[in-house]
Amino acid sequence: MNCIAKEQLKPINFYQIPFSHFCDKVRWTLDFYSLPYESINSSSRRTSALKNAPSNLQKLVPIIEDPNNESTFISDSTPILLYLDNHYGDKKTLFHTNMIAKNDVIVQYCLKLDSKLGLYARRLAYLHVISEKSAILSIFIDGNYNKTTRDDWSSYFLGLMGSCIAIARLGIHQIREEYIFDKTICILEEIQQNIHGKQYLFNDQFTAADLTLTALIQPLRIVPALFIKYKNIFEYCDRIREQHDPKEFEDSYAERLLKHHRQKRKSSQYQSIFRNIIWYIFYIVFYPFKFLFITTGTQTNHLYQYPSTNLTEKAHNDNRILKLTSLVNKTIFFSTYLWHFCFTIPKQMEFVNEEGNRILHRHS
Ligand SMILES: N[C@@H](CCC(=O)N[C@@H](CS)C(=O)NCC(=O)O)C(=O)O
């Protein structure tokens, strides 16, 4: 436990991607404990500040660096929550212990949500963003969060690059093959049972489990069928957010731009006709080259970065290792994933929409 009064603490460095739901989980926790912190927008490759971090640190954000404790670096959201609770949870805690649900039950629940809900929600949300407004992902290349629209040509071009990286890094082109939609339904059904008739998940109190659920389910709000079907879970999370997040919550950068795009699309039919014409020309010209791409990028044994060897201690990560070292690698990479962007992603989207319709009409 840190004995320095909170007013005297130095700000904790909080490395984040502003629209990451894992980062929102840690941001909320820092605010919950009323800790001073400085947010540093980061991508693991770009942030030179992380060069001081230990080489074995998991270089995925969220990461915190605590100058009040010999500049300790901690990564992985649930271990960060535990660290903050151990050091600063003297007055308030997210890990209440009592006879019914012990601390480790809450930790296990959080790790399970990190390894399942957090990863599935992210993949499905990226599928929607890439299919509907890929220019939003130009943010990965230019890092410019001040841009309030992404309708210019440079955003379209950089968005293609950003989409290729997201597709490859998170396997967005393999959502159907890896049963991500079905797995999401399974975990949502389980959560629905867990919250049934309850104020909170554990101990009749707000814990890290409620916070984790509320933060990690957020990307699924842009998946229409799931948002409708599991309305009661989203309502539960709205209440948790309203009662326990000290900061007024606002949509993330990507959600804001996507919602704006959906509104605009409703009112402008010409744009989609124009887009479809370009699309068909592209399809006719490139389809004969299918054989060049079909064997690459579709293998199922991927190399994951920071995999978990023990899921009760550390969350699973689904970030795949990308080989982008030489110019030849880069050329093969971008042509392969551009192919997936044009031809595989629309099929994946079609599949998710069909499955969405199926679950909506199953019991009604
Ligand atoms: N299990 C990790 C997940 C961390 C994670 O996947 N972070 C993503 C952002 S949501 C990231 O750093 N992406 C950058 C990259 O893949 O290089 C946690 O709970 O913190």
C-alpha cells in the first residue's frame, strides 16, 4: 500500500490508444481511485517513451508507469487493476472480499472477459468499421485525433493501409472460420444469466468484474443485431457506467465517426451508387488474379504475440505477429490484405449480418 497522500502523488503515465476498450477499463480505474495520471497516446511501435520499459514487458496498451514506485511498468488490464488496488485501494476497492465471492473469483471473471468478450467484441467491431467506413482507420497511420471527419482522399488511402493492418493483426478475415460470432453469443448468454435479477455481478457491490464487463462490451454497441438482442446487458452496463464512472462517458473516436457516417449514409443514396460502381469495376478487373492471393494469409496456425500459457494467471491475446521487415514482405503483405479487404471482408460481413438476422428472428 502506498502511504503518500494522493495529492502528493506524481502523475502515473498511462499509455493508451484512445478508442481501445481495454484502455478505457484502466482509465476508469485510475479515475475511480482518484489518481493523478497523464495519458500518452501510443501505438506500441511508435512510442519512444516505452524504450525504458523492461524488454519482457507485454507491449500492448494499456500500460502504466508509476513514478511513485520506482517507475514500475505494468501491462495487461487486469494485472494493472490489481496493482492499482494493492497500492492505492486503501479507501475504495474494486476487489471486495467476503465469504461469497473471494478476490480470486473476481480476478478469474475479469481474465475470462479479457480473453473472450474483449477480443470477440473488438473483432466484430473492426469488421463493421472496415466494411462501412474504412477511412476511420487512417488514425492508425496519421495518429491525428483532431480530425473530426475522415471524408478526404488521404484518409481513404491511409484508411486502406490501416484496415490491412487491422485485418492481419486481429484476423478480421477469419471471423466466420474461427466461429467468433457464435463464441460471442455463448459468452453473452452466460453474462445474461450471471446478471439476471442482480444489482451487481458479485457480493452485491460494484467490483472490477462489473467495470470490466461494462468497458469491454462497449464495441458491441455498433453491431446492430447484438445490441438489440442483448439489450438487457447493455442496460445493465449503462446503469453501472452512470453510477460508478466518475468521468462523463462519451463515444470513442471510432464510434463517433461511424455513427456520423451511418446517419449520413441514410440521407445520401448517390454516394453509395457511386461507391458500388467503383466496386464492380474493381471486382471485374482484379477477380482473375484470385489465384495469386488465395493461398497466402488464409492458414489457420498463426503466431500470436504475448500468448497466455495459463489462462488463470494471464489473459489470452489474439494479436498476430506481422512480418513487415523488408520491402518485399511489405509488398506481399499489403497486396494480400488488400485482396482480403476487397473480397473476403464483404463475405464476412454478409455472414455476420445473416447470423444477426437469424438470432433476432429465432425466438420471436
Ligand atoms: N489482454 C490485454 C489486451 C491488450 C491489447 O490487445 N491492446 C491493443 C489495443 S486494444 C494494442 O495494444 N494494440 C496494438 C497492437 O496490436 O500493436 C489487456 O487486457 O490489456
